[in-house]
Amino acid sequence: MSTNPKAISDALKDAALYFKLSETIERGDVLNLFDKIVGKNIAKFANVKSFIKGILVVEVESSSWKNELFLMREEIKNKINEFFKKEIVKQIKII
């Protein structure tokens, strides 16, 4: 066993890997940071309903916003994946 000190952030990352919590943590991060990542204009009209196995489900207030976000879904997916620096979102469903 090593007696070298370890940064708490490194210890938490190791624990997340050990307990296989990384996906759960990332899922929570996507849900909590959606507004920040996509911007306030979109976030005013869109709510994340779920994020499971790479599929992000977003609910919108009106059919016009549903159409708008449907057209923007690849851009939104890319923004989220760029934010996390990996492919975390594989698909976006607009409801």
C-alpha cells in the first residue's frame, strides 16, 4: 500500500471507477448542467426528462419548439459531448 498523499479529486475518481459510478455521475451532470450547456434561450422552453444509456429525452412546451429543437438536436448533442470531452450523448429525443 502506498503512503504517498493523493489529491481528493483523484481519490474520488478512483472510487467512482472502482464502484462503477462514472456513468451515474455523468448522467447527473448532464441533467444538472443542461441549461448551462445549451444556453438560457433554449433552456427556457426545454426540460430534460431523462438521460439513460446515452439517450437524452427533452420535453418542450410547444410544437413549434419541438420542431426547432428537432432540427437542432445534432448541434445540442455536439455541444454536450464537447463540454464533457467525450461522447456521452448518443441520441436526443424531443417530446
